[in-house]
Amino acid sequence: GAGVSQSPSNKVTEKGKDVELRCDPISGHTALYWYRQSLGQGLEFLIYFQGNSAPDKSGLPSDRFSAERTGGSVSTLTIQRTQQEDSAVYLCASERLAGGVGELFFGEGSRLTVL
Amino acid sequence: GESVGLHLPTLSVQEGDNSIINCAYSNSASDYFIWYKQESGKGPQFIIDIRSNMDKRQGQRVTVLLNKTVKHLSLQIAATQPGDSAVYFCAEKNQAGTALIFGKGTTLSVSS
């Protein structure tokens, strides 16, 4: 596609359930990021994938959070045993060159609400 | 630690005025800074960037100024328009040179 695509756009779940959020980056982009944005807040870095290198997971807030990037393309962010404080917009972004100049292309996000 | 912050969370201007949005950063080793604009319900969008070997860079109606001495970054928008209303974030690469670290953002409101 022309841009970064994220699904679902909205997800409402009950506390304790697992959720999966999907990101389809721009074709050919080698780097992929996940960020979390709580209401009225900035973007909190979660995880960064670059090519075939080990991902930078330094931003994941707990071991309930994990992410994969299969085949260097699609990525899935999984949150296990969701908590109310996990409610936020989860943004995915891709970058043409790993370690590049920082022009990230963002999707429109997946809004997660944990009841 | 690493942090990127902004001086003011909100800025209100009249259409046609010039806007200045400020940002302070803490990582003196940063060599690359970027400004992003986020409209309501959308993901952030790249506006302009600047490398640490420059102190000024101009784009279309926007200018970014970098003062490395005081670790200060600013975004100037000329002849602000209602379509400029958005949240503006400054960002820098983390110390590992991988992730972009974003500040909390300044909400710019432009009234006609």
C-alpha cells in the first residue's frame, strides 16, 4: 500500500485478555517502530526493528509486551493480560533506511481501550 | 537519561501571525533533530530536520533553529494558518542511534 497500515483501528477489551495489534509498513522500508501514545501525551518508544538485526526492545514497559516482525515486513505487537493502564493509541512507523535520517512514516494507530 | 521536552504545552495565535514553538533537549551528543506535526486522529508527520553541524534550516514557511550551547531547538512557522493547528513534537535519536525519542508536544491553536 501507499502508507503504513495498522489494524484494528479500535480495540476494546476486558482486563486480563490478550490483544494483538498489526502493522503493515511501507513496502521496502527496512526499519519499523512501535510507539505508545496515551491521551494528551507524547510518544513513548516501545520497540525498534532494523533489517535482520536483533530488535531494540528497551522501551517495552513490561514482559507482558512483545513484538515480532515476520519476514522483515509485517509486525505484530502483543499485549498479554491487559491492564487498564495499557489503554492508549499504539502507533507503528516505518523508515526507509535503518539508522537513517529519522523520517518516519506513521500509521494512524490502533486505539486500545481496556475496560 | 534521555529526555526531550518542550517549554509550553499550548500556544494560541491569530491567523497570519508567526508562531514559535520551543524544545529543550538533554542529550548533548545528539547530532540530529526532527520536528513532527500531529493532527487530531492521525499519526505524526515529518516537517523538517536539522543536523547538529547547522544552526538554522528553512523549509516552506517553517524554520528550525538549533542552539547547541543551551541545548535548545525551535520551530518557527511564518504566517500561521488554521491548517497549522496541531500538536508539534520535537524528536532526537537516542544514544544508541536507533529510536527517535519524542517530547510531550505543544498544541498550536490558530484562530481566524
